[in-house]
Amino acid sequence: MKRRNFIRNASMTGVGLVVGHSLLSCDDTYKKSESEVVLTDDNDSAGSLPLVIATWNVPNATAKAWDVLQKGGTALDAVEQGCMVEEADETGQSVGKGGLPDRDGHVTLDACIMDKDGNCGSVVFLENIVHAVSVARNVMEKTPHVMLAGKGAEQFAYELGFPKENLLTDASKKAWEEWKKTSEYKPIINIENHDTIGMLAIDKNGNISGACTTSGLAYKMHGRVGDSPIIGSGLFVDNEIGACVATGLGEEVVKTVGSFLVVELMRQGKTPQEACEEAIGRIVNKPNKNYKDFQVGYIAVNKKGVTGSYSIHEYFSLTKYQDGVNENLKAAFFNKQ
């Protein structure tokens, strides 16, 4: 299942989706298929370090991050370089170069990064720069600010030596032109959608960092920004407790400050799995919330190296690199068919 299909499948209301009415019990487990490993929530023992996890099936990205950690690099170096792999992949159409544009044909990128000390950097509405996550790191390390936007972020990148590149590839331009012929724009998630890579790592010293990067909702209104670059929504790291990243419809994540919520729930004693489940519950249990029309998923890790993941609908997964094994894990989900 491709990353983009996660939101596409769930957004087609009434097609293969039946609304569930209760959160997954912590006693529930999932059977392992021939093609994928399925994540369960019945293991709260400490995991081995180092560790890398990322949203979706991104083995090349986690392999790069793992290589950085194996060579003695920090968790911060690992998440940056891991995310850069996806940003440079023109075939992904949801991150970096080749990302699907907004309704006016502009590819705009959002990214953030956060280190073990709680320092963070973010860029929003960035154009013409492939590696938004690296610009975000430079915002964190070389400015007194947390976030730079639009032309200011772009100019900052040029001053640092980042090359100017046209992010709209032929494939994405063709998709956009086809969309203009057949699709009516609506400022809600629908069959034209997006996704994100969020990555968390713990290095050999037990320090945690995270990063998140995206080209955002495909065919969005010009200037739209989702959760991905918002510290506390798309990403949050607390080196004493753990970390979380989000994926899916950013507007819904922002409304619940999702990643911060997951980390705070872990601070209160919940496992990463329990925390992800409760955070999804905060979304789907809101009054008049038609969660059939959108998706949200979380991945999280605690200080012990225990991981968790959960989403509203099926087909969300994470990639985990631990103990020399790089594997894709299917996440548990709320809305059962």
C-alpha cells in the first residue's frame, strides 16, 4: 500500500469503510501476514538502542538514518539525513522535489526538527529548496528564531548556500494539469491528498531527536500550512520521556496538538501504544466529528526504546530499524471494517 493511498482510501466516504464505535483494547493483537509484520501493543519491555522509526514504508530513509547511528552520529544527524533521502526522491510526490503542487501550481514545503535539548527549528511555505529539513535545522542552530516562512526562509537558505531548484517535476506538473480539468477544489481532504515523512531516532547514548518534512496537501490553497512544521502538533520531543510524530490531515492534528499530547500521555505513565490510541480518541470522539472523511496517524517512542503507532483508518504503517533489522510494521487502527 503506497503512502498516498492511506488518505485516499479513507477519504472516499462509503467505499470500503465502516465506522467503528470503540477504541482498540490494549488486549487486542494482530496476525502477521506473509507480506508484512503487524505491530502489536502487548510489549512494554525496553527495546534495544540505537533505534529509528519513521512514518510509512520508507526503508531507504531509515537505512540512511541507521547508518549514521552505526557510525557514531547523533540522533539529530540521523533524522535529518534520513528525511533528506525522501526529500530527494522525485517519485514520492509528497515530500521535497517532485511533491504535488498547490492549486496554483506552486510546490511549497514545510519541515521541522527538534533535538534532545528541546531546541527546534521550522520552515513553512518554502519554495525552490529541496532539503527543507536541513533549512529547518539551520534555523534552529544559526538563528535566534524557531520558525521562518516563505520568502524569508527561502532567502535564508540561499544565504547558507542551498541551491535554487525547480521542485515541480514533469510528472507532478502533469498530475496537476489533469486535476485542473477534472477536479473541483474543496478545502477539505479528498481523493487528492498528501502525506509526510516523520522520523524519530534514539542514538547509542539514549538521546532522542525527531524531524518531519512534507510538500503538504496536494492542490491546497496557496499559502496553506498543516501540522508538519508546527512543534507540538506534527512533532514533539522530550528527551526525558519520548517523542512523537503525526501524519494525515494536519488541520485535525493541530486542533488537538497531537504530538505534544502523545508525549504528555507517556509522561503520565502510558505506553507509546496507549498514548497514540488515546490521542486518536481525542479526535474521533469530538462532537459532530465526521472522521470517516479524514485520516490521522501517530508513531511514538519512549525513553526505553518502546514504540507505538495508531491511526483512524487502516493502511497506516511505520518503518522501524532496530537490532539490525529494517522492517515495515502495520499500525493498529480505530475504524474497523
